[in-house]
Amino acid sequence: MNLTAAFYQRLANDTTLAGMVTDFPPGTGVPAVFTNGRVPSGPDDPQLPYISTTGELSDEAWDTKTDHGRFINRDIYLYWPKGATADLEDAKEHVRSLFHRHRLAVDGFRSVVARTSVRINNTDDYEARIVTVMLRLMEVDDESS
């Protein structure tokens, strides 16, 4: 599984989190979790609340003398309606709990550790929290190639 798919599966397959966000398309039961960096901006956007993540903020080598790895930072954006701060905080803590100090399955890598941090990003139109996942991955040697 690639990194984007791993993030999506961790978020979209969590039943507690699915109950916290809207469905998209509406009425399908599919949680509004996006991996395309979707930001609330227009009439075609899903109704709040929803979650969006996109590519890496940073992707640095994490090599040792005998191993090769990567240190990756990726943001998860939680968008909630104005005035729903308590619900947003609950969702933020839940998202944090899904990643902090948990391994993540990514093809070709062994997840060593994931840490998280949180920032606030409110606007006049919505409230948002950003959970940054800091992931350390070590490459897995493929003896068959």
C-alpha cells in the first residue's frame, strides 16, 4: 500500500471518525475523507465537517550505515463549521490517537514510529485543526529482486 492509501485507509475505515464527518457523496455512507488537499471553497464541496490530507510536507533521508529510511511529515486537515469547536476538538484528538505512536503499513517500508503535533487554522468560514503526522520509515530489503 502506498503512503496516501495508508493514510486514507487509517482515516476512512475508522467507524468512530466516520460518524464525526459528513458523507460524500451525500447519503452514500462514505465518510468525507479526501486525499487531494480539498479545501472548503465552493458550492461543489462537501458539507462540513470533513477531513483532507495531501502529499508530504517534507520527505528527508533517514539513513544509517547499514539501513536506508525516510522521515516524512504529512498534514491532515480537519474542517468543521464555525461554532462546533468542541466537536472539532474531539475529532482532532481521535485523529491524533489513530496515528500517534502507531505503525502504518506502507509497501517497501517498515514503519518505526509515528508522532503527531497539532496547529489551529480558523477562518471566517470554518474552523480547522491541522494534525501533522511525523513518520519514520525504514526500507525493507527485498531479497527476491
